[in-house]
Amino acid sequence: MVLLEFAMAPAGQGDSYSAAVARILDVIDRSGVPYQLTPMGTILEGEWDAVFGVVAACFRELERDSTRIGMNLKMDWRRGSESRLRSKTAKVEE
């Protein structure tokens, strides 16, 4: 199971990224992959191919009208199928 956090934004389109983030979230919503939006990025959870497929689809969405795209990405893979999207923080809070 992969937990992947990423932030992706087109360059040269002003100070606000909210329109680009809304477009990306639409792609993520349609994918069915579990996710959590944070102030600094979006966390996806799922199998390797599904999660990286969503990241690629988000890139393709922004690529349509961008000449440059920046992205920060970090991920954690762990064998097994236990959901960790919310359980990791819950365990720390215990």
C-alpha cells in the first residue's frame, strides 16, 4: 500500500494556485483513490499503479495549458493492505 503526498502547480499563472488545485481535485475525485487534502498538498492512498496513475492524470490535466509545472512528491510504501491515511495520525495521538 502506498501513501503519497504531492503538490503540483503550473508556473507563471499568478500568485494563487486554487484554480489549478480545483482541477487536480476533480481528477482525484473521479479516480476513486482515497485522498486527504491538506493546506500544503494532497495525500493519496492505494496500490502503486493506481496512485501513480492519479498523479500522471493530474499532470496531464495541467499540461493541457501549461508550459511549466512544478511538483513536490514524497511517498511511503508498506507491504499489506491496512489503511493508513487516517490511522497513522490517530496512532500518534493515542
